Amino acid sequence: MIDGPYFVLTLLGVIGTGLVAGTFCGFSTFVMRGLASLPPAQGVAAMNAINVSAVTPAFMLVFVGSAVVCAVIAVVTFVLWPDEGTAELLVGSALYLFGSFGVTVIANVPRNDALLKLAPGTSEAARYWPTYVREWTAWNHVRTVASAAAAVAYILALT
């Protein structure tokens, strides 16, 4: 069984990846549906406001902090190579770092940046909005599942 500081680090991994999974799940299950039901100008304006306000110290601490914790867990696991939980720890780290943090950087943020460049009431924004919702939400599903699976992997490493 994992113990000491390594236990605390893994527990932080569970909490962080779980919190991020819950945040992303909320967007996948009801926030994006609600925004998509709005007229495009209102949906674009609301999503742009959400994207700007999401970059707060509290959320970034959880989101980026979880990535740091996952990276540290991976490095410590490679160095210590514990008798138990090694696979689960490495899988959990990879799931979050690539499936959540990485997908955010390569898929969701570029779409957010493109949307932010559009004035909400323009025909260009109205044309882009359905594509944005569909693609952004699909990638958000990936982030949700990856974050939740990372939390589960870390929990399995602790058992």
C-alpha cells in the first residue's frame, strides 16, 4: 500500500482530477446544451464570458495544479517504481496529462480563442456557433472521461 508523502500526493491527484472531471461533466451534460439552445448571438456572448471568467486563480490552481501533481506522480513512480500501484499511477497520470490537459491545449483553447475573435451578433459568429458547440463539446467529453478515469486509476493505486 502507498503511504507517507506518496499517499498524500496520490490523494491530491484523486481530488484534483475528480474536481476537474466534475467541472467538465457539468459542461458536457447541461451547460453546453443550455448555451446551444440560445440564439447564436447570446450563446457566443455567454460562452465568451465563461471562457474569460474561467481563467481565475481558483480554477487554474485546480486545473494546472492537477497537471503538476500528475506529472510529479509520474516522475516519482518512475524513480521509485513501487511494488504496488505502478501501472495505475502511470495510467492515471497519462490520462490526465494527455486526455485532459493536453486536449484542452490542442482542442478546446484554440476553439475558445477563435470564438473570442468573433463579435457575437455577426453572421460569421452565427455560422461558426453550431460547429463550435459540436466540436468543443465532443472534445470536452474526452476531457471529462479522461479526468474521471485518472481519478479512478489513482483510487485503484491506493487500494
